[in-house]
Amino acid sequence: MKRLLMCLTALLLLAAVGCTHEVPSGQLTEDGLHVFFLDVGQADCTLIFSDGHAMLIDGGNTDDGAFIVSFLKEKGVTALDYVVATHAHEDHVGGLTQVLKNFPCKTVYAPVLQADNAAFTRFARQSEQQGGLTQCLRGTRGDLGQAHFEVLFPFEPEKEENVNNTSVVLRLTLGQASFLFVGDLERDAESRLLSFDDDLTSAVLKVGHHGSSTSTSYYFLRRVLPQTAVISCGANNEYGHPHKETIDILNQAEIDIWRTDTMGTVEAVTDGALLTVRAGELVKTAAVLSPTPALDIYYIGNKKSRVFHLPACASLPKENNRVDFSSREEAISAGYTPCSRCRP
Ligand SMILES: [Zn+2]
Ligand SMILES: [Zn+2]
């Protein structure tokens, strides 16, 4: 009898150990990659599920915490694999403190470990209960179920004067389908990201900085070539987001635009080959395209000032003063110095 009891105990222990390994932490156990762009007003919050694993990118403003926690619970989340704070502004980290109070998280990523604002400090302090913040920089990568992600930016967040330009740029891929999350990254930092030859092509672009015209340059869009764009912003927000310039450039490129301010929470689902996007009653399904972007990165020198620029720079020389360089090295060895504005 005693031996039988011991055997049973051993079996139960084995089962328990097996469980902690087998059962993924998130829920919503449907096949494929599910991405929810939550309607958190003038803020960002994206919840991603893949094979029972969950990742949360940004957590809205502090007041959105309770809504986000209840949304996660509704989807059956009991723990998160990753929380990513794209940058230290309240409309991105505010609600994350409450999320971390309610759910254990394996890795809490941020581009910086401390910042000069109360919402970020509360979030960093709360993350200490879960092993603290892990710095998330270019080169960070990982898996989420069968999907995988790679961080492409920032690489030197401490050198950025503009907090928006410390934003984590994360590309998440399942099969042919990629999602690009760019936080509030602005045009000058987009240009610096473009100077790498990364494959940025993504079926879905989470549009930078709530659709502000300070983000989403023509050159950036040409490299990402999204078929779907999602803008997270508040109805009648004080900044006028999304700006007309952004909507125009997306329309010109015939990109399908989804907005949380007019459509509420947007959900994108893919098996890596087909992409379905829905918001309320509206549902659209399309095959994931695999466009090949032209990697025509070049630099434009000013013959007079001997400064060189990215083609996206706002202070390009007049046509008759221009000289083109095919690489940064070529410009520098010709005695040209990089522009302090576009930082090529
Ligand atoms: Zn923001
Ligand atoms: Zn910001």
C-alpha cells in the first residue's frame, strides 16, 4: 500500500512537472497568429497570440489598465511570454503596470531601463517583481509559438534626443506574413533604420506615432510595402491624428487602412498564407503577398557644403548642387560629412 502511494505521488509529481513545461502561458488556442489592436483611445496596445503563447506590445495610458486586464482575462490569458514597452511615453507604458500586477510575464522588454517620467518609473518598479526589465535592442530575437520575431531598432537609444526615436521596431513573422510594429518612431529615425539592408516587407504595418505626419515617410513605406495598415488613435484627439499626409500616402499606395478611432478594436489573423482582418461587422480576407522592395538606398551630397544626406532628408541641395553616392563609405572617402538632421 505504502509503495503504491509512493508510486502515485511520483506519477502526480511527474505530471505536474510535465504540465509546467507543456502548457503554454497565454491562451486563445486557435491556430495561427492572432493580433488584436485594442481600442485604447489616443494610445497603443497590441495583444498577440500564437499557439497558446501571448505577447503584449504597449499597454495604453494608465487609465486603460483595467480595460486591458479584463480583455486579457476574457481571452483566457493567465500569463504572458513577453511584454514589450516600445518607448517610455505614458500612452505606451501607462497601463502596463496594472497588467504586470495581474499576470506573470517571462520577459519584460523596454528600449531603456530607466526614464524621466512617472508612468515609466512605476512600470519599471512593478517589473522588478518579475525579474526586472530586459533591454530590447536591435538584434534581440525570439519565438512566439511557431511565429518568430526580430527587433530592428533602436541600436543606441541613449543617443536619441527624441524619446519617440527610442521606439522598439519589432518584426513578427509566421510563414509569408509579417507584422511590423514601430511604436512612435519618427521619419529621421526611420531613415536611419533604412540605412540597414533589413528585409522590412510586412503584410501589416502598425503605423508609427498614431498616424502623425512626423512618421511614415515615402521611403519607409517603399521598403515595408504593407497591404494593410493599422492606425491606433483616439476619436477627435487633440493632435489631429491621423494626419491627412499619412492617410494620403497610404491611399496613394493603395494600402487598406484600419483605424481604432473609427472602427474600434481591430483583429488580424493569419496562418502565414492568408490574412483576415476584422473590426466589428467588417471582415476582409486576402492572400499574403510577397513583394520585393527595391533596395535602392543611395546618398545625396551637397557639392557646396560637402554634407551628404539620405534621399528622405528635408534639407536636400538643389538639383545642380547634387552628387549621388552609392554607399556611406563612398561619401565619407570623398570628404563629405553626414547631415546632422537625417543622420545618414
Ligand atoms: Zn504614442
Ligand atoms: Zn511617444
